[in-house]
Amino acid sequence: MTTARSCRAFPVAALVAVALAVATLIALGAATPAQADTIHRSYVYQGAKYKIEADYNDDDDDGPRGWYLEAEYRGPVNKKKTSYTIPKSFKITYKGKKRTVHVKEIGDRAFYKLTKVKKVTCKANIDSIGDKAFYGCKNLKIFNAPKAAITSVGDRAFYKCKKLTTFRSKNYRINEIGREAFYGCSKLKSLPKLTAIDYTDDDDDDYECEIGTKAFYGCKALKSVTVRLRSYELLVRGGAFENCTALSKVKLEGSDGDAHLSAKAFRNCGKLRAIEGLGKLESLGLRANSLKGTPLQGKVTGFNRNPYI
């Protein structure tokens, strides 16, 4: 009888243990989500709106264990100011503790058609500027983010910012410039040096720098562009630098990379007499009218030095 009672009791004890184990796993899963969770969609801090996400790191290889909070800057509350500053970070209370929120992005349409803004200073180490972020800011003169490792600028981000003279961020970080990103920025004088290296995905060896369709169309004050290829790829989409009449220098740094110039890529860039670094490229592809209206028309042709293709 004792044996029988033990046999009957064992399944009950086992079920309790299993239930406790499952509850523990569920609790752990709740505390360590697989991906970032949005905790605030429109959090207001010092006169600006932010979207805040929280992510839990349980892998020592990715830095200190614990919660990591980051924010997307979504725009000012007071839209009549002429100058704005985007902070590096701020603090909020989350899960019973004061935690630092790192500002990592300027969101889509953040300053959309704010016609009074003249200067934006970014203290944050942002990595991207969203689509139409500064669309139609016709009086914006300066975007200054000297410590920001910006890798991408979205479609029409600075579309028709006609008075923009300065766009400043870290060199050799931007590898993606969207369609019509700086279209009509006729006073833009210079750019940070671009790169074909992808800093966000180290496992992908098919890196490239893409300059979107009409990205700099009509940037009549832009004088030079530098891109570091280092064995990777440059894609210049249709009309990307069309009518950049002051553009006299394009420099391709590195070696063994590839470049592809789409239709009208440098059309009517009348001062463009040389593209430095062509002799080191593995291949160059270009349309017949890629360089139309430049001194290079008919002097530069496509080639492929790879004997296996």
C-alpha cells in the first residue's frame, strides 16, 4: 500500500515541479523580450516629442546586461522657434528605476515644413534621419551634428531646403542617401565624406554606398564629393548630381571597388573634369548619358577588370 501511495503521489509532485518550471520560464521570457518594446509613443521632454523603446540585453557579448532604452526624436512641440537642439540623452523612470534614454534617430517628418527654423544642433549620436524629416524647411541654414555617426539620410529628408549651407556629421559613416534627399538645396556647399562600409551589419560582405535618384539635384554650390569604397560598391542613381554646376571634384578612395553610374548621374556638371580613383576600380558601369554635359563625356567609358566575369 505504501508503494501504491508513493506511485500516486509522484505524478502530482512532478506536475507541480513542471508547473513551477514553466512559470519561471514565462517570467524570464517576460523580463527579457526578444526585441525592443515600445513603451512611449509620444513622450514629451523639454518641449519635444519622442518615441521610446526598451530592450533587454542578456548577452554579455552585446555589452552590460540589463535594460537599454533608446528614442526617436519626433519633432518639437513649439513649432515657431528658429533654433532647436536635440539632446544626447535624458532620463525617465522605467520598471521602478531612473534610466537613461539615448536619442538615436530623427524620425520621419520631424520638422516637416517648419518654415521658421534656421538652425538645428544635434548633440545626440543619431544613426539616421527619417523620410521628409526637414522637408520644406525653406529657411533652414545649418544642420550641425558633428559627433553623430549618421549612416542614412531618408527620402526627401532636406527637400527644397533652399538656404541650407551646412550639413555636418562624422566622416566616413553615411552609406545611404535617399531619393531627392537634398533636392534643390542650391546653397549646400559641402558634405561629410561618404563610405561604402556598412556599420550596422558586420556579417554581410556585400556592402555598398547608394546615392538615391536626384539626391542632390540642383545643388549648385556643392563643390566636391568623397566616397571611401575599400573594395565595396558605389551606386549613383539617376540624376543624383544632375545640375550640380559647381561640382569639380569626385574622389573614390580605396581600391578594387565597383562603381555604377545611372542615367544622368552627373548630367550638366560642367566643372567636373576628373573622377579620382577610377584607375583602382575593379569595374565601372555607366549609361551613355551618365556624364552628359561634363568635360568627361566620351572620355570615360565602362570597364571590368575581373577576368572571371
